[in-house]
Amino acid sequence: MRVFIFFIISITMASMAVFLSFVQKSRKDLFRKTRKHGIIRTILEAASVTDEETYKIPERHLQRSRTMTPAQFLAFSKHPEQETQAVSRAAEKMEASIQVLKEKLHQKRKRSLFPSDLLSTDVLSKIAGISGCLPHTLPPKCPENCMTRKYRHITGICNNRLHPRWGASNTALARWLPPAYEDGLSQPKGWHSGFLHNGFPLPPVREVTRKIIETSNEAVTEDELHSDIFIVWGQYIDHDLAFTPQSTNQLSLLGKVDCQKTCENQSPCFPIQVSANDTLPMNMDCMPFYRSSPACATGYQGVLLGNLSTLNPRQQINSLTSFLDASTVYGSNPAIESNLRNLTSKEGLLRINLQYFDNGREYLPFVDRVPSPCAQNLKADKVERIECFMAGDSRSSEVISLATLHILWLRQHNRLAKVLKKLNPQWSSEIIYQEARKIVGALHQIITIRDYIPKVIGPNAFNQYIGPYKGYNHTVDPTIANVFSTAAFRFAHTAINPIIKRLNAQYQNDPNLPNLHLHEVFFTPWRLIKEGGLDPLLRGMLTTAAKLQVQDQLLNEELTKKLFVLSNNGSLDLASLDLQRGRDHGLPGYNEWREFCGLSRLRTETDLATAIENRDVAKKIMELYGNPNNIDVWLGGIVENILPGARTGPLFACIIGKQMKALRDGDRFWWENINVFTDSQKHELRKYSLSRLICDNTDLTALPLDVFMLGKFPEDFESCENIPNINLGAWQETLQPEFTCGLPKRVENGDFVHCSEEGKSKVTYSCYQGYKLQGEAQLSCTKKRWNIDPPVCQDINECENKTNPPCHSSARCENTKGSFQCLCTEPYELAEDGQICTDSGRLPKSSVVAIILGIILCCCLAVASWFMICHCRTNSAGGSTNSHTLQDGRNLSAEGHCTNCHEMNASQSSITINPADKDNPSPCILLCM
Ligand code: HEM
Ligand SMILES: *[C@@H]1O[C@H](CO)[C@@H](O)[C@H](O)[C@H]1NC(C)=O
Ligand SMILES: *[C@@H]1O[C@H](CO)[C@@H](O)[C@H](O)[C@H]1NC(C)=O
């Protein structure tokens, strides 16, 4: 009998084991590596390691912990969009692969640092191809048709026909001076603690912040001329121009490093050291910092791709179009653009938030991937989540004032589009979208160059560096310079108010809308949606003075101690980030840039005091840096004496001036360039202003004519009726060329625009994102007939793309109409990037099922065996085992309980069954061992 029971138990165990091993196996299968041979295998291994390990840690945090650390917010706000990710990851893989190769070859032959002589060009281009760098280094084609002649490409490509990548998104930033890396190629300034620059070590950036930059929240000198919205516009425009993605790679090649944890300089981590006596709210040894991603074919990679005699030092990426083109509204790549558009509307609209409205006016839609990291109102019920906004730039929710500007422009686009549709009912939704986009872009340019920049750099620098417009110059490279985005245009970090005000319709403080500290408005879209919408915040921005940049009042503690602090889990420091970023990007020192701008080099403390009025500050800087050549350019720029009528000193005025000139003169679609707008359209556009934008898209009825100037309510406020507006009549198409041939046929999943060329009318078809054109894109009208049939838009099977697969190898790719899906097998779930499967930390569904099945099986077997045993026992009397099976009825107590084992001196394991029927009680079994 015992044998029989053991037999049953072993069968149960065995079947459980089979189940579990099956589950384990499926886990291992997931990260199976591709096997290739030789060098390529090494590369693939390096590349796949980088890929697989990359997202695990932070993504899990994102999913699980409800409040994120400031460093995670920074990682989120600097996290590249998919397309950028592909570019930066390609470069990172390439760099990783090359470092691995370098080490392997170095071990073999100790003589050569750069092994390029050992690798054939064939192998090199293979590396480039595998890592994904190749497509980003080849020149693109620039087709000529109605579409490309009339409208900017979303990526900014082909703006300059000879240099199609100038100003395009996801290309390298420009260097106006050669970089200053510690190894001349890639390592940031300050990487090696013992490294001396001009005889002195660089001071830790946090030291510089504490000794020179940081001031208390109360130390704010008001700018008597400018309003807060003047500063917010700066940030908004910066986000039209530049976004430097940071490294997504959390591995150094020597071992795993988690940049959130390590305090050592190990690529790509370059943590900010914090001294023991620091007064940060949390005890931190360092603040995490990820290096910005390298661009393809720069840094170590350049050594191999290029040519030993022409080293190509590490360069950083701008994932946005450089152009001033409202990419904040429309995005900088086709995937984002198509996600922002409402492709079902006939009016060329942008998608809006269908859940919430601001007094009947639109909000931006929420991001697709939820839960997003944006903070929630902790007092509200947990059911209703308010996610981050989705806009053309991924940082739109960073502060609510910035989100306000994004939302105003969304409303503006949709308003314009509806008017244009009324004026030109014959226009396709594509034409309306593009025309509205073109107007919105022009308005961004006008407000920036006419109203904003002169107040930043002052009238003299404006004339000196920018001057009047003389037409498009195809020799000018508009690409954003590294020094512009990493230093100069961060000047306004010194002009950010630590307090945010919201005012009621009488421009008074309202008890329902208390003043907020800046740190309370980071990543908090709920404060707009649930606390009165845009209007109270705008009233606050219009009538609050901007903070003035004063040499001993640079950044308030809200930014140096509480950046992105939404809970008590650490903090960041914007000043230290800015300084560290400059070193990460290898920006040359302050004096180098002064010389670049034709300003004198400052050699002594006395020299320094001529540029920095505040002697005390000049002295402290000398003490910290030792040699003026070592001064970080951002620091030098923000402490300089302000130019008359400006808000920056001479150095930043020069850099900003030069960049703005390049953005204007090197832009073929600049609004004033010939053949971009008609004269009457230009005349109308000139009338527009930021105050009109607010009149048109909010319930405010009076505004200062120039909202960048500080206004007192109500003296300085002009009724909206008196604020000039555009007459869109200038966009009414009198000539309707398509009617000579009839309207061109519409295509599914695509649209057309038309134009006339040499008196002939033409149409160009384009397909929506995810579809490809089959047939000729351009038709022309000859002899009252379209010369050929229109093309069709065919779904692209993204999953078939083997060179740059849309999903990571850990995920399964499934094609859908116009798109694709990456799917994960349990227990893995899709990471934020939508491509990689990460460990969810949950038990896989299949294991849960297996366990349940196992338990059921056990129970069944137990019950079955019990029946069997009972059955056997009743028929075989007085068996002599210490498993006592009591016979029916006999030992059953009145309540129907079985007799206990201890009567027999044995431990008990009993199954008690209540008899359903007292006269005929069911069997009772007691196993005693
Ligand atoms: C509350 C307001 C602001 C906050 C919280 C903020 C925060 C930040 C942060 C966290 C970064 C990234 C730092 C790094 O890791 O390198 C950054 C970058 C930058 N900020 Fe600000 N900023 C603000 C306002 C402004 C303003 C007013 C301007 C300009 C007028 C500005 C211009 C820039 C520029 C040009 C960059 C570099 C962008 C890039 O290339 O990726 N910011 N800011
Ligand atoms: C390498 O660079 C040198 C100097 O710039 C140049 O003369 C040579 O043609 C380059 N070689 C290749 C293969 O690009
Ligand atoms: C798209 O446009 C249609 C019609 O204009 C509208 O009904 C719909 O709500 C819009 N959808 C979004 C997400 O904006």
C-alpha cells in the first residue's frame, strides 16, 4: 500500500517539475544570443549586451515606484524619442563594439592603440552597418516636387539642397571651436581627478555652484522691464532648437554600472561629486549624471571609420531640427508628427485632449504610454490619473508655464486650420495642415527675432551680429552649435523665478490658487487641468517681474537643491548639471570663447574684474579655478556684466547673435525669404504678436501690447479689440488650378498637395507614416487631364526591416495597419521605449497556471488515492501499517469527526469529511506517520 502512495506522490512531483522547468526554459530562450563568427561575433556580443541590459533598471523603477527620483525625471526628460534612440544607440553600440575590439587587439599586440590598421575597411563598414550607424552617415536624396518646394520636411532635411543634413534632426551639433577633451578624443574635462589644466585641477562643479552660483530663494532682484513670460518664451524656443539626448547605455564595457548608483567615472556615468559638508536635503555622495550620447562616427568610432590622420572627436546629437520652425508643436520626426495629427479630421487638425477642456478650449493630448512619470495630485482620489502632455518636444510637461505655451500654440494651429478650411473648402486636409503649420512656424520666427532676441542681446549686439535680413544664403550652416545649447542659451537659467503666481480675473491673489514654489510645478500637468486652466497662470506670468541675473544672485535654491524634487528622494542641481554638461561636451574654456568672439582674453584677477563688476565674485572665481583659462564657459558667460539694453553679457550676446543669424540666413523657408509667403501674406503676418496669440486662444480680454514687457494691470493693458490681428483673407486661393483637370483623386492613408509650376498645375501625393507610396508621387495636368493615375499608399511591414528592426530581439514584432507592435512573452513587459522587453518582476502567467494546475493535480491525486486506499482497506481487514485507516462508521464520533491519532501515539495528518447522511456516513481517512 505504502508503495502505491509513494508512487502517486512521485508522479505528482515529477509533473510539477516538468511544468516548472518548462517555464524556466522559456525565460532563457528569450535572451538567446545570435551566433556569428569571428570579429562580427565579438561586435554582436558587445552590441547585444548593450541592448539587453540597457533598460532593465530604470524601467522597472518607472513601472513600480509611484514617485520617481529627480534623477529619473531628468533621465525621462532627456530620454530620446524612438528615432533618436535608434541613432544614439547605434552610435553607442558602435562605440562599445570598437572598445571591445580595441581591448582584444590591444591584448594581442601591445603596440598599437588604435587598431584601425588591423581592420579592413570592409570590416569597419560591417561594424557601422550592424550597429546601425551606416544609414545615418549616408547622404539622403532630396526629391523635388510641390511638397518639398512649399513646405519644410518634418526632420528639416533637404532645407539646404547641397548639404541636406544641415539643420536636420538627429544629426551632430556644430563645433565652432575644436573640443577640449582630456584625451583629445572623448573623455570629458574633469574625468581624471589628477588631470591638470593650465597647472590647476578643475574645481568640482558642485563646489562652483555652492561658492558662486547658489542663492537663497528670497534673494531675487526684480527685472523692472521684463515679465516672467519673457523667460518662459526663452525656454520654449530653446525647446524648438535643441535637445541633446543623453546616453541610454548603462554598461561600461568592463562591467555593469548603474549611473543612478555609482559615484565613479565609468562611461557613460560621469557623476557630480558632492562633498561631505554639502547642505543638500539628502545625504548623497554624488548626483547621478549620464553623458550625452555620441553621434555616429565621432569619438572612438571616428578613429576606425575615418582616417587616422583626421581624428574626429566625440560630438553630441541634436535630436530636434535646428531651425526655428515650431518643432515644439509638430515634432522633429515623422512618427511623432503623425502621432500629433488628427488624421481623421478633414481640417488638418492636431489631436487634442478629449478628456479635459479648459473652459471649452483645448488641452494637449496625453502621452500614449501610461502610466507616465508626471506627478499626481496626492489629495485627489487615486482613480483619476493625469498624465504628461504629448507635444512636439518631449519636455513639454517639465514646468507648467512651459506647457502653457505649448497649449496656446496647439489651439492656434487648430483655430487657423478651421479658418483656412472655410476660406478654401477645396483644400485637402494635408494642404490645410501644412499651410497652418507654415503660418505657425512664421509666427514663431517673428516673435523670436523681432520681439525676443533684441531684448536678450541688446540693440547693439543685434545690429552687430544679426542686422537686417538680406535673403537666404545657402552657404550658411544653420546647425545649432554645441556652445549655444550647452552654454549660451542656458543663460536664462539665472532668470527663473523661484515662485509661480496665479491670479484671478481681477489680477489679484486668490485663496484657491496659492503661490507655488517652483519645485511644486515640475511635471505637474494636473495643476493646469485641475487648478483653473491656463488663464490664472498667464495673468501671473504677465504681471510678475522676471528675475534679474545679478552676479551674486544667480540660481535660487529651488533650482540648485530642489530640481525635480516632487518627494523626498534626492535632488538635482541645475547649475551643476549645466557645468558638468559643458565638460561632458568638451566645451573649450571661457577665454577661448572670448577670443572666438573678438573679446580680450582675461589673464589676471584685475582683467577679470573688468568683465565682472562684482570684485568679490571675480575673486572667488580666481580662487576656485586658479587660471582664468579654466573657467567653464557657462559660468563665465552668466557672471559677465550685462550689456546695455540686454540681459546677457558680451560673450553670450555674441554666441546667441551668431546662432540666430545662422538660423535666419541659413533657412530656405525663413518667412521673409522670397517665394515663401506672398507680399500681402507677409504684411498680415507682421501684425501678429504674442499678445494677440493670448487674446485669440484664452479668455483674457486685455493684454499689454508687448507681453515681454512688464505690465501693470489695468494701466498697461490694451483691450484685445485694439490688438492687431492677421487677416487670413490673404490665404484665400483665387486661382484654383486643379479645377482645369478636376480635383485629383484622393488616396487612402495618404493625401496630396498641389502647386503650379511654369503655368502647369501639379499635385504631389504623400502617404501617412507607416505607409509607402506605390507609383509616381507627382502628377501634372496636361490637356485637361492628369497625365497618370494617382499612386496608392501601401502598408509597410516594419517587422521585415532586418537592418534596423523596430523591436528588440527580446520582443516579438507584429505588423499592424500603418504601424507595428512589439509584444513580450510573460513575465516580461514592454519597456518605456516600446521596443525592449524587461523583467516585470511578476510571476509569469504560465508559471501561475502551472502552479495552480500542479495543486489541482495534487489534490486530485490525493483524493483519488484516498478513495483507492479506503476501498482496498474495507476489503482487507487488519492491515499492519502505522497508517491507520479507520473503517466506515465505527470510529466516527457523533459530530462526524475522525478519531485522533495520538490515541495511537502517532502524529496526524487527517482529512475529515463530514458525513452528509448520518445513517450512511461517508468514509473517514486518517493517515498517521
Ligand atoms: C523652470 C525653468 C527651467 C527648468 C526647470 C530647466 C531645466 C533644464 C534642465 C534639467 C536641462 C538639462 C540639463 C542637463 O542635464 O544638461 C535644461 C537644459 C537647457 N535649458 Fe533649461 N530649464 C528651465 C528654463 C530654461 C530657460 C528659461 C532657458 C532659456 C532661455 C533654458 C534653456 C535651456 C537650454 C538651451 C538647455 C539645453 C537643451 C539641450 O540641448 O538639450 N532653460 N534645462
Ligand atoms: C586621410 O586623411 C588625409 C589627410 O586629411 C587625406 O589626405 C587622405 O586622403 C585621407 N584618406 C582617406 C582614405 O580618406
Ligand atoms: C479629430 O477630428 C474629429 C473631427 O474633426 C473630431 O471629432 C475628433 O474628436 C478629433 N480627435 C482628436 C483626438 O482630436
